[in-house]
Amino acid sequence: MNKFLNLAVVGLAAASMVACGGSGKKTASGTDSLAADTVPAFATFDTRDLCLIYQGGAHRIDWTEEHFEPYVTHQFAGDTAKHWLFDGFLFLEFKDGKGRQYSPGYDKENARKTEWEWYLGRLFEKGKSLDALDKTIEKNKAELGDPGFRHKVVLTILVPIDGQKDWGEVDGKALDFSKDEDKVKASEWFVDQLVDRFNAQGYKNLDLDGFYWVAEGGTESNLPPFVAPYVHKKGYKFVWIPYWNSPGAADWKEAGFDIAYQQPNHFFQTEIPDERLDEAVAFGLANNMGMEFEFDSRILTDPDNFAPRMNAYIDAYERGGVFDKAALAYYEGGHGFYDVMKDPKPAAKAAVDRLARHIVDRQSKPELTKK
């Protein structure tokens, strides 16, 4: 840990300790004791149900109004009525689909300012992405009436990758990402770009709520403690979704995040037992985290193996009180809800309907949006 990072972490850790009466950290096994005045609890957030929208790279779907429809509303099998679904959307990307990466470990070359600006153009493209989401909500309001909540958006801060020297300039200065201060400068520039461009669009139905740190591991970048103060100064929240057993996951508050959602990483490999889900729920509860729900379109293409794995999440989250008490983020493979809408095979449709029922029911629980 370098001196720059060490000072930031120490300060944030001290602030967290004062606010919480202790670290309150605990392992999934429960071997570490909680502070005497700390009660284990899941995190709640500004959104109840935050859907991950993988958008921007050339390899992604266009995210038109057609694509957003099954994320904004849901129709259950045998029911002609439509119901409002997700109240939050996280737009994220980690590579441009043309050989450049926005976070380490995803492609051959690092993205430069040129690719960062290209991503901004994709994010704010008319008729797609945020614009399409806003119009989809407006169209459904005309049919269903006001949803009773504002749809919130979280946008991604691309990662200045350690050691990169060809990124580009800010304010006439060429940035060197071997220097912490230059990485922070690039991050702050990008936050300003996102805020200014979002506000310039005048969306009727979307509120910018916060920013997501796209690096899922605690060792991929030392920047979060430096970036967090700027995000907070601008009046926004800072969000993280660490992978299972990510270094630093239990220390998410000390890194400056306002919420962290724990990934179980169970769905994707059939050899991982269902007990992983209970371990992830216990870890999230012990460390005051939200939880991520995970599935992908293999519930359609391989329903015998993967529809039961999706249902295992629902079982575990019912058993562990997640649907009743926790903020949730949803990974669905990039277009899982859309794929099931287009091809509602029985096992996949039943699993998605079962999940959607929980999401719809959670709208009647105001305690889920308490900070």
C-alpha cells in the first residue's frame, strides 16, 4: 500500500469506526465477533432493485425501447396486466468491444481518452441507452399511470489503469497513470462529464443517483478512497459489487463506498454447490451489504441445468430474508429478461415470473429504500 492510499484508507476507516461504533466486520462463518452495539443487517439503498445494463461496447445489444420494455414492466404468464418492475438501472461497461479495456483484465489494450469519449457518446445516444429507457418509462406511464417512485440511474466510472501513459490530456496536461494524482484527475474529469451530459438531456423520468466502480476486485485499483470524496462532494452515491471472496469486500465502507452488493458467483458453474448461496447471504448480512441476484440466458438454452440454479437463488434469498430486508442488484447476462420475453419457454418463464413476483411485491415495502 503506497503512502497516498494509506492516508486515505486510514481517514475513511476512522470515520466509519466513529459512525458505526466499531468495524462490525464478520466473516461468513461468523468467527469474528461483531462490536457489542452492532446488530447484523443487510444494507438498504435509494433503489430496491437495481438492474445491471451492460451497454456501450460494440459487442452489446443496442438497448432500444423494445429491449427495455421487459425491464420496466413485467407480464406474468396467463396475465394480460402489466406491472412496474425495476426501480433502478446501473449502466456499466468494461471494454469497448474493439480491443480496448475500461477496467484491467478484460482486453489486450487499455482504453484512452478517445475510447472514454466514445463510450460517453454511446451512453447518451438518442433513441438508445438512457434515452430509450426514459422513453420506455414515459410510454408506460401513459398506459399504467405513475409508478409511485422515480426511476434512478447509476453510471459507471471507467478505471484509469495503473501505469498507462498514453491515455490523453485534461486541461492541457498529459496524464500519467503511474501517478495517483493523475488517475484521480481523470476520474474526476469523467464524473464531471457524466453529470454534465446527464443533466443536459433533461430526462423526464430518470434521476442520476450515483456512480459505480467497475473493478470488482479489491486489488485491481487503489483509487476508490480517492474518488469517493469527489463523488460525495457532487452529491451522489458510490456503489460497488465485489465478486465472491474479493479482497477488501468486508472493508467496503473504509474504501468510501455507500453500498456494496455481494456476488455469490454460484449460477455460472454447475459444480458449485447451493451451499455457496447461504454462505454469500451470511457474509452479506454480517457485513451490512446488499446482495446480487445472478442468472443468464442459459435458463433458456440449457433449462435442465440452469433453471434449477436460478431457482436456488430464489430459495436461498427467501430462506435468508434477502427479499424482505436487503437492497438487491441483478445480473442477468446482459439481456436475460429480454430473451425470456421473446422466447418464454416454460421452465425459464416460470423462474423469471417467480423472481419478478418478489420484485413487484417489494414495491410495497418502503423500508427497503431507507438508508
